[in-house]
Amino acid sequence: MDRADFDAATMRLALAEAEAAARAGEVPVGAVLVGPDGAVLARAHNLVEARRDPTAHAEMLAIREAAAQLGAKRLPGCALYVTLEPCAMCATAASFARLSRVVFAAPDPKGGGVLHGPRIFAQPTCHWRCEVEQGPFAEEAGESLRSFFRARREGGGA
Amino acid sequence: MDRADFDAATMRLALAEAEAAARAGEVPVGAVLVGPDGAVLARAHNLVEARRDPTAHAEMLAIREAAAQLGAKRLPGCALYVTLEPCAMCATAASFARLSRVVFAAPDPKGGGVLHGPRIFAQPTCHWRCEVEQGPFAEEAGESLRSFFRARREGGGA
């Protein structure tokens, strides 16, 4: 499998996590963390509502789960796939974890912290810059978010 | 007790947490989260090494613990006291948690995300700006960190 195919297959797993989040009434964001050999170390989706934890973003949960799997606070060579541009909290966590790559689907002009807002990896005080790529399925991931918020505004729940 | 006395007493608890971190070989940062009535909801120190979790900063643990205590993802009216200027991850988490105040002791030009680097609360995309104050004991908190890193450089451990 070449890298584009691998990225697409992995982002599909992240999208499935986002769909699971939406079904549970969570903001639909999903993440997958893969090891240097491409093995999936962790899959997670947003659990802010279920856990009543403002830090329980998909990326944070995936990073923490992968660190627990490997018994290591740093995850060099690992890559994070996420359906939405990470916020500043998650981007900073990715830097602390020494992830090699962060691949996201939909950009997030309102809440993103990588291409937008604080642009964490571009800060002079950022000590580890993950390679960032906008990957496949931006349209699918963005539509999933838009329909979730549309349903919520209309009082339909999720 | 007036606010300055309360701030000093609370920061002393955070300093005690930082000392506990240093004794355990963790970077000495401590945090205390107090409710709107001034009651301590959570005390925590850095556990990155013990938990092998790159996100286990004192502030994150205190925010998560307080949210669990209150069964709420948002903690309006609550204040976070921390011995070191929060990084971008922790400052963003404080914003998500809707904390009213963040009081820190030592500024952190190399890794801070409030007065330095991404200046999270000054970003146009920051949707909730915590009131930030540099509180008491900057010298004590800074010296605790300096002596920790000095000992580590000299191979003396902590």
C-alpha cells in the first residue's frame, strides 16, 4: 500500500470514530494513532460529554492510549490521523509526545491551532514541530460536523 | 481572609504539590483548583514520568479532577493556581473549562503559553479568556525548577 492509500485507509478509521461520536451526541471528531510500522496503536473519538471532561478530545485520548500501550511518554515515529484540524491543546500535546506526523481532514478556522489561531508548530517556543499535512476526506469530515451542529441548532439532538 | 491572603495560602498548597513532584523525580510544577466559594476542588502535580503520559501536567490533572468532582465539563467561577506559567496545552484546557481565573507564580519564557509563545488568551480564536494574574511566590517556584534541572544536569537525580 502506498502512502496515499495508507493515509486514506487510516483516515477512514478516524471518520468511523467521528461517526460513533455523532451517534453518541458528541461533537464528531475521530482520531487514530499509528506506530512507526503503520500498526494502529489507538483509536478514539471525542468524549467530552460522556466523561464530562473538557480535555477529552479525540486526539488527547488517542495520544494517551498510545503512550499507555507503549509505556512511553514520547512516541517518535508515530503519526496522528484526525478528522478535524487539532486545537491548540491537542497540537501542543502532539508536540510533547514527539509525534512525527499530524494528518488532518477538515481545516478549522474557528478553533484550529495548527493552520489557524496560535499556529502551535510555527511558534518559536515550540520545541518539537510535527510534520503537518492536510489529508483526505476534508469534505466528508466537514459535512459530518456541519450536519451535527445543524441538527443541534434545530433541537433534533444527534 | 482578603484576596491577597487567599491567593498566597492557595499558592502555598500548589508549591507543596510542586515539592512532592520534585521528590518523585517529576518536573516540579503543582496546581490547585478552587471553586467559586474558595473550596479546594483538586490538587495535583506533574505526573508525566510516573504515568508515562505527555499530557499529565499538573494543570490538566487538576482540571480533570475538578470536572469529575463537579460532574461538569465547564467550571465557571473556578480558579486555577499553578506554580509555573501554563503551557499552550494547559491554557487551552483552562479556556475550554471556562475557568474564571488563572493565577501562576513563575513566568516561563521558554515554554509558557499565556504571557509567552502563542499567548493563548490573546488569540482572536480564543472563545473564553480566563483572567490571568501573576501571583505570589514567583521566586520560590522558579528556584524550585532551577534546582531540579541543575540537579538533573549534574546527574544527581531529584
